Amino acid sequence: MESVIERIERGSFWQFHGGIHPPEQKFLTCTKPIASAQIPEQLIIPIRQHIGQAGNLVVKVGDKVLKGQILSACDSPMSVPIHAPTSGTITAIQSMAIPHPSGLSEACIILTPDGEDTWKQRHICPDFHLLSKIQIIEKIANAGISGMGGAGFPTQVKVSTLAKIDYLIINAAECEPYITADDLLLQEHSPTILDGIKIIDHLLSPKNILIGIEENKTEATDALKKATADIDHIKICVIPTKYPSGGEKQLIKILTGQEVPSGVLPSSLGMVMQNVATCFAIADAVINDTPLIKRVVTISGQALEKPQNVWALIGTPVGFLTRQCGYNNSKNRHLIMGGPMMGFSLPHDQIPVIKTTNCILAPSEIEIASPFSSTSSKEVECIRCGQCADVCPAQLLPQELQWSAKAKDQAQLAKLNLFDCIECGACAYVCPSQIPLVHYYRVAKAEIRQQKLLDIKAEKAKVRFEARKQRLEREKVARAEKHKKAAEARKARMNTDTSAAKSEKSAVADALARVKAKKAQASIKQNTAENDSEDATTTTTTTSAAESSNTSTVDITVESVAAVDDGKSQVANAIARAKAKKLAQKNQAQIDSLDTLQNNESPSSLTSSQAAPVVIDRKAKVAVAVAKAKEKKRQASAANSPSSQVDIIDTATKALKPNAVNLDSVSDDKATQAIDKKAKVAAAMVKAKAQAKMKASLGTETSFNNLEKSTTNLESNIDLGATSECDVPAQVKNVEAAKTKKTQGEPQTVSNIDTKNLDRKTKIAAAIAKAKAKKLAASSDKSPTSE
Amino acid sequence: MAFWIASSPHNHQKNETSSLMRLVVYATIPGIFAQWYFFGWGNLIHISLAVAAAIIAEFTVLALRNKKITPQLFDGSAILTAVLLGISLPALAPWWISVIGSLFAIALVKQLYGGLGHNPFNPAMAAYVMLLISFPLQMTQWQPPLSLLAMDIQLSDTLAVIFSGYTPQGYSVEQIRTHIDGFTMATPLDTVKTNMTLGLTVVESMQAPTIGKHFGVGWEWINAGFLLGGLFLLGKEAIPWSTPVSFLLSLFICSFIAFMISPDSNASTMFHWFTGATMLGAFFIITDPVSGATSVKGRLVFGALAGLLVFLIRKFGGYPDAVAFAVLLCNMAAPLIDQYTRPRTYGHDLEVKK
Ligand code: SF4
Ligand code: SF4
């Protein structure tokens, strides 16, 4: 089979699929010499002008810089430094609109030239063969050279590739209409470009060097041929004019017949492609030590008086260049950076020229009335004519891509290889329905990129969430373990250490007692108006107690089954208190308080078990307070009542007090104290009962009625509360039973488990008795004469 | 100073869908002229009726769908559909045939599926098939060429027949169709088909007066007219070359094979090419982009399939001409064809290529 070179020598090439022949319009500028650079009043130099990261700034506002002085240093291979295009002062570093299809803003250095154009120190190197390869690559890197044809890929990466290179391809095709920058550069500077090619040749030692140039550039071809006449392995390939033959992949296909696999760099096929302007810049950098600070830009279009190619300093605002070429179209301006096929509209004329800018197009309205602008869009439905697919150089199916893009079907877009679209615009150019196809693809690509970013973010968030969930799970297990241990400890304590158990139980009794007391108070209140304020205070206290007790209740329930009994009674307490409150404040208030109870549940479930002692402590104090209040009330209201009654109540109050104290501290001494206290309570109770029986022959029935009423209320309260399935009605029965027992004067039997119940019962009974006594006292208050 | 923002490319080759459609309509002129020359005014009247009905239907539906009316109404696609329908109807069919057909084509086949670009079937052919099935009598009363008619038919006569069913002299369509010798004349395709059932060979059938010297009086010229128009479109790159070429080749090959096997019972290849709606179908109907395949490969398959179907239906089917049915069947197959003829994207599946 004939080799690639043989074929090329024969002058026959491969073809890429599709392609179009838009009007070239190169005659506007291709015969005029390149105008020399002029210095504008201000240069706007974007810090990032290539693909990759921006370099680090090494200057600051106010610095005086010399021409060619470095402005940003590069620290990674994918970053490219920038240089001062002329001498002057850095007046600002700020975000400005950069040349980008989306009108993006990025950090730019604003340089105000001093007009003197003073060079930095340069080291001319007439023979690059004296330099090592490393030195040359360093020079290229330091000169800030990135691909000047389109994408702006850092050149030092390309020329330092380690792959074995078969073909060095110099892209001089310049297939976009209007643009003649490379053409003119070749016409005027072929020797320098050849130097650049030789430098790359020296670096990469390719087998062959192919210069691809479209056949419409006869003068440039001649110049090249003359310059390369005596170099054997450089082949000038004059290829047919067809857009987009200047695309990297397309040119490779034309010259070598190979296709670059999707997602792979050409160097993997042993090919490297460089643009003509880049070759020029390399030669300038290596030989003249001149960084990339200016380039040839075609200023063309029929809205200009003298369209031409100019040397433009990097950073020159577009408006300065168009004025230089006589731009006078005052209304409805349209400036395009790049060619008519792939260029983009500029939002204003203060956009700077950058390293990849090869053309500024200022078309008249007749010349290019873009059918794809929003104002003049004549887009109609796709008629599936397939013309777009016929011309697509990437062999895509533009019409199907378009449907999927409109339907936002990203999976289908990926299947149709959307990302292989080079955005050449050939499809939109031929589409009879004038669908802005490329625009749809850009939007779809941006959306897919966005989606990918979001996916990555979501993935990260998911990982974080999973980690958190696991941590919480671990903590929960640990906590449960701790609670279990604590509960077991408590159970053990309950079973062994009677005193502690008793102290807990006594708290229950106290609460019940308080309930009764309150009830008594309420009945007093009915008669004694002046006690209202005091009562209110007590109620508030009770509510808070109820809340905190609820806290401990729920907590204990969570802890273990062993403590359920205890929990039950506490729930009962809370309910009882709530009920007391109800009696004081009528039914409405009761419902409120129950609501509070329920609402308090969820937050309280997380409270640690340590809260329990505090609660108990508080309860005891409350009890004391209640007792005191009771006493006061009694004293205040019983001005006329017999002293014996006061005495009895006093005793009861005193009996309560040690209880409170007992709860306050957990000492070993408790056993004795508790017994002591119990004895006292019992004594008080017996006394109270006796007295009640003795004294209240009249009021007995009423008091019993009251008691029954309260028991019924208690039951209904429990139903309403429904926080735990405690057997309070049974307890109430027990209370009654205990009451009978007590009145009968039965001695307390001591057996570990039974004690618990009995103990509580007795206390409850005592409390009830006390309450009864009080009630009697109250009724006697009502009728002091009965005594 | 306002800056004009537009998406690239900023250039456009300046053709439009509407101008494309218009070009296709113009390209039918030679064929229509031949029709007029050999068959009189009938088809021209039907074309006018169909176009009027199509525009009314398009306008109504666009208004109902709240679409921009002017650009779509005059994008030429409705007019093209109506013209193609008018061409393919029997010249002396009653006026309501073309009106109903046109309304059906536009309102149902095109707009109900979403308008231009969304119709899965070729509207003109769908309407034709609908009419053929619904009104078989009217749709098969083909008028013989003027030169063979016993009477002279003027424009006024044609109008009267189309609108009232009788000429001013009181002749019915059936009477007009009757040969001087007293038998009803059919189209050449019909003639061959009927004769075949009567046990005559093709060569014998070729003696029939409707066929004349070549492949059918008038028909050969009509086909030549459409061929001319088609070549013009190809030259203008308004239609892709792939579909008509593969269609004609496929029909040629099929009929050639059949002719080789049994020359007595099979018409010649050129007879297939130059009778019936072959050329109209090849250049104006199967090239309808909307209901066809999109890629070059897909179109080759599409055209070949259509050619094969036309031959098979002409040979074995119950209907004399087959283009409409073949086109509809191919329309159905088009999405599938597209699915399997996706081009290989640059830089993908390179190993497969080697
Ligand atoms: S813009 Fe994309 S889809 Fe359109 S022709 Fe170019 S590569 Fe193909
Ligand atoms: S060129 Fe336009 S109308 Fe034709 S198939 Fe492509 S997108 Fe559709």
C-alpha cells in the first residue's frame, strides 16, 4: 500500500466527511500588508488566556513594568504566564469582561502604557542549537505561548511530549471565511515561521513535517515553498478549500487518513499539530527572547473603511483596532471575535485581544444579518432534510441531537456523541429551517457539565450523610448500652438498698399528698377569695414540677422495664398534679396542662438520666413549698378554728419536711431517717384519722364523697394522659385498701417486694387521710360553730 | 450604540425551508404541463381545489393551535402537499374528492401530529390511500388521454364533469371513458394487469390503444416531465440524490429480474419506469424529508425498499399502482431504518472500520 508520504507527494489527500463552502471573503484583507502595532491608551490583559489554570500574579497595582516583563508566574504545566505588552504602570487589577462566548468576566490586569515602549533586558540567541532541549522548552514556557489557532492549549505541553512523533503537522489551513492572519504572516514572515518549525523539529524529531495549507492561499504557499525548498522532510500539502479543514481532527484526517479516537490527544497517534502563528511565536521567544505580547489580527468586514491585518498588542481593546481600520457604523453594531462560523458576538468594544484572537469581524448589516440572532430568528421546525448530517464533519446527526437537546434527554445526547461536536457551525449554516443548532448544543453541553458537577456534589453529600448516619448509629448504640447499665444499676439498687428505694417511693407518696392538699386548698379557695394570688403561685410551681417530672418519667421509661413501676407512679403524680390544677382552674386548664405533658415528651426523651435526681430534688422542694403554703393558709384562714386542728396539720407538715430533706441528699444514713419519717407519717395519719373521726361526725360523709370523686377523676386523668399503661386504678384501689388497713391499725409486714407496694400504699393512705382531715377542717371552717 | 448579539455561526447559506418547498412546487411544472397536454384540464382543476382546501385547513388548524399563522401558512409545505395530491388524482374525479383529500392530508395527517416536521406519513399519499379505500369507484375512473377520447373535452366540459358529474351534453364519466370501439379505457398499468388475468401476454397487452407506441399514451410524457423536474431539483440540491436513485435502481432491478425470468408475464423495466406515478414518486414523493429516512445510508435503504414494494404491489397486489402504498409502508419503516443506519461518528469505533 502506498505510504502517506507517497500519497501526499502525488498530491492526493483523504477527505473528511461533510464540510461546506461558505463565501470566503478573504479578498478583503489578503493582499494588504500587516499594519504595525499601535499602543492604545489602556491595555486590558486577562490573566487567563488559555486552557488551564491562571498563573500567580507577581505584580501589584501601582507597579511600573517594562515591555516583556512577566506579570504572572506559572507553577504548573497547564498554566501559562502573561507579560506586559509595553512599558507602563499597572493601574488596576480587577474583574473585566473577557473574550468569551458567554460574556464572562475574569481578573484582568489594567496597564496604562507610558508610551515609551521600553524593553526589559533581552538575551538574543541566534543559534538555538546551542541550547539544550530543556532550555528551549523553558524558554517557550516562560514566553507564555499557548496555541494561537483556537483553543489555546499550552504549547510547552505539546512540544515536550514524550510520545514518539511521526508527523509534525503545521496548520496553515485557515479555513474560516474572512480570516487571513496566518496567510499574511506566512506571506511576510515565512523564514521566522520556518525557524519556529525547525525548533519544534529539534525538540520532537518527527519523521515528517506536513504543512497543511488550503489551495486558496497561493502567495503564502509560494512563500512557504521557497523557504522550505531545500528541506527534505517538510512537505507542503496544498489541500482543497473546504470548511472546516483547519479543524485539528479534520486536518489530520485529510493529511494522514487517520481519525483521532474520541477523547484522545493526537500525540497518542504520533502526531503533533502546531499553528503557524504559534511557530512564529516560538521562534520569536527562543531566538529573540520575546514573549508572546502581540499577534496578527484580521480586522475585516464591510462595515470597515480599510479592513486589514494588524499587529495588535495582547490586551488592546477591540474598539481601538476597529477605529484604526475606520469603523464608522454607528447604529446597530455587530462585532464578532473570530470568524463568521465559529466566532462570537461581543457585548461591547472594550473587550481585549488575547492570544487566541485571530479576527475581529465588523460586518455590515447586509453582509451578515445573522439568522440566529434573537431579533431576526426565522427558525421553523426541523423538516428532517438531513442536510445538517450531510455536512457535519464529526459525522453526527445534528437533527437528532437537536431534538434530544430540546427534550433535555441527556442520556440520548450522550449516545449521539454530543461531546464530539466541534461546534463548527456547518450544520446550522446549511439548515433550511434556520435552526440555531450550535446554540442548542452549547446550552445542552453546559447543562450536562452543570449536571455532572451537581452529581459529584450530591455524591459527596451522600457520603457525608452516610458517615453521619453511621456515627449517630454508633452513638445511639453506645448510649443505649450506657442506659442499660444505669438501669441495671438502679434496679440492683432498688432491690438491695432499701433506703434509696424508699426515698424514691416516698417521692410518690409526697406527690399524692400534695394532690390532696391542693384539692383541699381548692375547696378552701372557693371560700377564701383573698388566697387567690397565693394559689396562683403554687399552681405555677406545680406546673413546672409536672413538667420536670414528666421529663424524668419518659426518661425512665426509655431506660428499662425495671423502672416502670417507678415511672408509673411518677406519671400518676404528674397527672394527679395536673388534676389538682384542674380543680383549681377548672376543666379548661386541665386540658392545657395535659397538652403540655404530651408536648414535653419528645424533647424530654433525649434528656440524660442524670436529670432525674435534680427533678426529685425539685419535687421535694416543691413539696416543702406546698406544705408551707398550706400551713400559712391554714393559719390565715383558721383564725377561729380550734388549736388542736392546727396542731395536727402542723405535725403533718413536719412529717413532710424530713421527706424533702431526705430526698435532697442520698446518704447511707437514709434507712434510719426513712423509717423515722415513716413512723412519723404514720403517727400523723393515725392522729389525723382519729381526730377526724372524732371531730367530724357531721362532715364524714362529705369528705368520703370528696375522696371518691377525686379517685374517679384520677382514673379519667390517666385515660387522658395515656402516656404509659400504668395500673393507677389498681393503685387507687390499693389506696383504699390501705386506708382500711391503716384505720384498722395493721402492722407493716417487711418483705422486700411487698414493702415497696405497701410502703407506697401506706403513704398514699396517709396523704389521703391528711387531705381528708384538711377537708374536714375546711368544712369546719365553713361552720366554725360545729366545734 | 446597541451591540448585536448572536450565536455562531453568523453566516448562513440563506436557503429556507419555504424556498425549498417552492422550488419543489416549481419543479412539478413540466409534469403538470404534460398532464394538461395529454389529459386536459382535470388535474389542474383538482390542484387548484386541493390547494385552496389545504390553505383553509392549514389556516384553521394553525389558528386553533394558536400558532403564528403567516410564516407557517406560507412555508409552502401545505401547498406542495396539495399540488402532489391534485396531480395524483384521476382527472375527472368529482370535486369533493380533492377537497376531502386535501383537508384530510393537512388537518389530520400533518397538523394533528404536530405540524411540519412531525408527521410520520407523507400527507399527500396518506390522503390518496384514504380516498382510494373510501371512494374506490371515483378513484379508479381514470380518464384516458384526450387523443383517444370519442369526444372533444373542453375546459367547460371538464369543470362540469368535476362539479356535476356530467358534461353539458349529458355524458357521464363512464361514457367519456368509453373508447370509440365501445370498451372502457383504463390506465396502461391497469390494462396490463387486467389482460394478465385474461391470459394475455404482456406483449399482447402492449397492443392496447391506451399504451400506444411506447409505454402508454401520455403517461410516458408525464413521467418524462417529472423526471425533468426531478433532475432540476437534483441539480439545485433541493432533494438528496440517494432516495430517487436507489428507488429507481431498485425498481429497475426487480422488474429486470422478473422480466428475465418470465418475459411474457412481466412488463419491461422501462414500462415500470415510465408508467403510473413512478417518476413523480421517485423525485417528489419519497424525497419528502419529513417522513423519510435522514442519513445517506438510510435513504438508500428507504429508496430501495420503496422500489421493491412498488414492484411487488404492481405485480401481485390488488391495486393497479403502488407508489402510495409503498410510500406509506416505507414511512412506517423510516424510524427503524434511521435507527440502524446511524453514521459512525468521527473518532468512534475505529477498530470496526479496519
Ligand atoms: S457544529 Fe457540531 S453537529 Fe454541527 S456540523 Fe459542526 S460538528 Fe457537526
Ligand atoms: S438541516 Fe435543519 S431542517 Fe434539515 S434535518 Fe438538519 S436540523 Fe432539520
